[in-house]
Amino acid sequence: MTKPLNRLRAIRNLRGRTLVDVAAELGISHVQLSRLELEKRPLMVKDLPMLGKALRVPPETILVMPADVRVVGTIGEGGRITENRKSIESVKGPRGADITITAALRIAGNFLEPTLPDGWVAFYEPKSECAPDQQIGALCIVRIRGGTWLKQIRRGYTPGRFNLASAFSPMVEDAEIEWCAPVLSFCSSAVADDDDSI
């Protein structure tokens, strides 16, 4: 029998809330909330309405059944992303991801080996665009004029602009970011539903 995915931590993080903040609103300790998030204590269906109210989400989004995530493009040489929104390919979604908004990008080529081999996938949430200045140091899917890339965001030389770094291509300097979304995880499509993701 397939076990539901506990999205409590992912939702709290997407909402920008701390363990202490949410736990205080619920009237429990942050340790108790952490145990629920890490599944060290089972999340009971009767707890969902209270958790949904605290996180301002529908309760049914906290526990979801795992399903397939669409592969919407490829990550090629230098981290350049080629989108293919008409793709019918799909892979198992990573644990805790909201499969209604999570998308996958397949790594095409050996330019990221040995860390990320050809055929692995990167998961991200295209609709959860974040402010670039809150993603300094994070590996993100980044859209700038001229394309979409897998890059680490760094501070630029000009206020409101950013340097985009990659170990396998030259840095894009002082770029104006149209949107960015942090990478949730990387994994082999064969183990995307297991704990072997990074």
C-alpha cells in the first residue's frame, strides 16, 4: 500500500514560517512540530484542519498521495535549460513535494558528472518563484533575458542584479533575474520516490 506524503515541512518552508512561529500558533512545542514534520510521530487526519489553519492552506494539501511529476525540459551543457512543455515523460515525485506544482528537468549529458549523472532529474516548483536576494548561495532554476539556467545565485556588482555561478561554465555577471525557483532535490528517476535524493 502506498503511504501518503507528509508535506508539512515543505509547506511551512514555502510559507516562510519558522518551527517556533507555527508551533506557538498551534499551542505545541517546536520539538513536537518537528517530530510531526520528520514523521517521528504519525500525522493524524484529525490534526490536519488545525495544521491547515495555522499554515493557511487547505488541510488536504498537507498529506498527499505520491504521483508522477512531469518532465518539462532538459538541463544541458553549461546548465542551460531547454523547455519542452508538451513532453509526456514523467517520473516519480520526490518525498514531500507537492506533485500539483512540482516539475522535473532531466540532465542531458555528462557535463555535471560525477555528481549528477546523465539522466538524473532536478525537481523544482515553477509557480513558487522567489525573490533572488533571498536565494543568495542557493542553486536555482533562473530565467534571465536570453534563457533559463541552472545556476547558483550570488550578489551582483550593481544593486538589484546578480552573478550566476556554475562550476562548468563562465559566470554570468550582473544579470537581471526575471524569476527564480530553488531546486528541491536531484535524484535518479529510478529512485525519485525513495530517500536516495540529494
